[in-house]
Amino acid sequence: MLNIFTRKPPQFFSVEQQNEIVAAIQQAEKTTSGEIRLYVESRCKYVDAIDRAKEIFEKLQMHQTAQRNGVLVYVAMKDRQTAIFADSGIYNHVEDSYWTNKVKRMIAHFNRNNYAEGIVQVILEIGDTLSHAFPYDAATDKNELPDDIAYGR
């Protein structure tokens, strides 16, 4: 029986691209206790994408990681907006200019219609940065958040 409330996620990426993005998240998290999520939707409900990213961050309960080291990469495809929102534990280690630079790098890829490539590259770079502030510890680390892509409308 078909559940009428089940919504198929929008096809912003090919299956191969989705797999590449999830693999990048998993690779990035191998060297850090930090958690990275990607949230993609068609339109940004707010004028400022960072406000929307903050709302999604909380809805995905990313603020509940033990070390407060979650990072959300947010993309509104049709509105061509993107933002990165990081939890409080990360802001003690990384300056605002770092995140601004990462958003600019993604936008440069987006302007060439290389959405998946831009997302993958930035996720890997964020993982590298997190590995210095929040190194992976095999004895204590666990994957606190899903690695899949979260989709909105």
C-alpha cells in the first residue's frame, strides 16, 4: 500500500553524485569526531540562507553532539543560495572567515554548474579542518548523526 505522506526526495543529483557526496561525508568523518550533514532543498524560506541553515541545524538535532562539533552544509538549489552553519564547539577553533571562504568556494563551483563537485570538495576540506580541532579517537568516537543527504522541498 502506498503511503500518500511519503515524499520522494527531489532529484537534484544523480545516484552517482549522491553516492560521491555521502562517501565524502564518510571520508571526512574518518579523521574527526566532528559530524557533517548536507541539507538540500529547492527554495530558501528566508532572505538570509544562514538563518535557514540554523533552523535546519536545530531540526536535524545537530546541536546534540557530545562535543558540539556538528557542521551543516545548506544548499537551496533553485534560489542558488548556500550557507554553512557550525555548532558552538567549532567556533572556538575556527574563525568566521573560514566559513565565508568555504561558501565562496562552493559558489564558484555552482557558477560552473558543478554542484556535487563543489559540495564534495568543501565537505572534505571541512573534515580536514575538524580533524585538527576534533581528532578521531577510535576508543571513544561514534557516528552521532546520519551521513546521508537530507532533503527538503
